[in-house]
Amino acid sequence: MDFCHAFWDWLLRENATNTVLSIEKVGDELEAGEDDLAAWAEARGPEFFLKPTAAMAKSLVVVSEWAQNQEYEAVAVSRFLEGADYYLVALLFVIFDLEAVFLYAWAVSARPGGWAALGSVAVFVGVLLAGLGYLWGVGALDWGTGTTSDE
């Protein structure tokens, strides 16, 4: 890629250690283009773009039912469910759902930990809120209109 070389180098380094991966639908959308990004995505192969897992499949059902029960036009819902956004929202759902499990475990065992436990969960929640704020800011949580905040 001819811009932001450090980002692409970092992405490949982190992928080599299985720290950063993407999903199959994102790879499909990238490869459908006819540009340098499509060639880059195709060169990464299937190890970079993972197939959906069983946990994600359950989340896909929840996200699909939610989208279909909103007041969006049928065309917008159909377009959302066909693209990678649907899978990304389901993946975000899994991530934030798992965080709720960690918070519950903390709540059950917090009293003996005192202020140190409160401080650690405050940092944990702060990181979660920062991640949510980032996702919101870049438009990852916007769907239905076909636009994101950077368009």
C-alpha cells in the first residue's frame, strides 16, 4: 500500500502472531474491489480473514432479528444483512457481551479486593468505554443509511 506504511507493516506483524485478524466477509468485500487494497487482501489468504465461529453465528441471529424489527426500509435491512457490516456488528456484540461476563465475575468477588479491585475495574470499564467511543467515532456502529462518519 502506498500510504501509511507503518500501519500496514504493523498489521502484518500483529497478524503473524495471531493478535490481529479479520473476518471472511471483510476479505470478500475488499477483494471485490479492483484496486491495490483488493490485491493486498487477496495476497493475505484465508489465514488473515477468518470464517465465522459458533459464538458469532449466535450473535448473527440476534443482530439479524434486531435489524429486521426496526423501522428501517426493507432495502436497507437487506443491504446490511448481505455485507460485512452485519458480521462486524455481530462480532462487536460478542466482544461486549463477553465483557459483561467479566464484570459480573468482578462484581461477585469485588468486596475482598477493596480499593485495588475498584481501581482495576475502573480501568477495565474505561478501556471498554474508550473502545466503544472509538467505534462510535469512526462510524462502526452506524448502519441503515449506508454512510459512515468519514464519508
